[in-house]
Amino acid sequence: MPLVKDLLYPSLEEEKRKHKKKHLVQSLNSSFMDVKYLGCYKITPVFSHAQTVVLRVGCSTVRCQPTGGKARLPLTTTQELLS
């Protein structure tokens, strides 16, 4: 009787839902991002799972709002992952 799902090659969606230590290859679920507000030219590094509101120092605009897990970015921001 064959298995219903392939244990050696899980799908990306399935891997993202797992705990960081239950991945096939252990990796973190979090990262740092460069966030740029569309009205400003200043780039702010933000943690993807930030637990506090991140404000820009100059104009006090909100860069990200904390949620239960990942931080939510406003629609007026662009993001880029830091390596």
C-alpha cells in the first residue's frame, strides 16, 4: 500500500506551516527586512516577528504593527529581505 504523501519531498506550503525544528532541514521562520515607506527615502531594518510597533524616527510613521505571529506591514510600504 503506497503512502498518500511523499515524506522525502514535502511541498513548500506544508514546510512553512511546520515548527522550525520539524522542517526537513531545520531553518528559522523569521528574518530581517528592509522596509521603505513610499513617502520617505529612508530604509528601516525590521524584524519579521516584531512584537512592538516600529515607528520611523523622523516622521513618526508606522513601519509595522505586531500581530500574534508575524508583523503586519502597511500597504504603503515596500519590503526587501536582508541576507
